[in-house]
Amino acid sequence: MKSLIFSLLMIFPFFVFGQEDERGYIVKVGDMAPDFTMKLTTGETIKLSDLKGKTVMLQFTASWCGVCRKEMPFIEKDIWQKYKNNPNFVLFGIDRDEPLEKVQKFISDTKITYPVGLDPNADIFSLYAEKKAGITRNIIIDKNGKIVMLTRLFDEKEFYEMVALIDKMVN
């Protein structure tokens, strides 16, 4: 019996233990960022792999997330307004599984100006984290497409470490 269990663990380790980390991520720092195509609220379509050569920040969010609403003004003021004209940087909010009208109201309510994409069925989210894991999450991707930072929830110290990292990467 022990050898059967050992064999199964060798063949299916993620099936048995789950492949997400303690924060629900299924990716880790150093991994290549999973590629995706996303439609923005403006109707424009972007593909992550087309952004190679730039520092990319992805912010997973939703209108029902109180922590997201707390963090978004910081992202707007301390990241977007600072770097929006830097050709080496892009930022996308990614709204998890909500219709366009609700996302547009959310953008208006929070007074953010950075671009937001739609993630029907949380398909993009599930490339990075366990589909039912919580948000807010930020993912920083370097110019080569590698993940260099993963955040979960909103901690001001960690947030400003992320701002310092972005500053170092784009300047």
C-alpha cells in the first residue's frame, strides 16, 4: 500500500496536495507569466505577450471587494499617475467575472483612470491563482515576461515595496 501511495504522489503530486501556495497562487516569482488576451472596458483587446519589453502590473479586482476599493486610490495616485506616461510601463486592472456595465460603474465610483479589462468566468485569474481564491492581487511582470512580485490583500509596507520595485524596473 505504501508503495502505491508513493507512486501516486510521484505521478500526481499536485492532484493530491493542490498546487496553489498559501495565498492561493498557482504561479510563483520567477515563472513566466501565463499569456492571455483580454478585452478592455473601452473595447480594445490586449494580449500580454505583446507587452514584452515593458514592466507590466496586473491588478485583479472586483466591485464587491472592499480591500480592492481601499487599495485602488493608492494604485491610481502612487503608480498610475506616476508612470502612465512612461513607455516602459503598463498597468491593467482586471475585473473578475462581472459584466461591463457593473465594471464601468465600479471605475466611476472609485475614480480610477487606469485601464481595466474584463475577465468573464475568472478565466484569466485562474491562470495565476486558484479560481475561487480571493482578491485583491497584484502581479508585477518584468520586460522579459517573468513574474517578479506577487501581492495579496493590501498591506501599505508591501505596497510601497512594490512601488519601489516598479520605479527601479522602469527607470
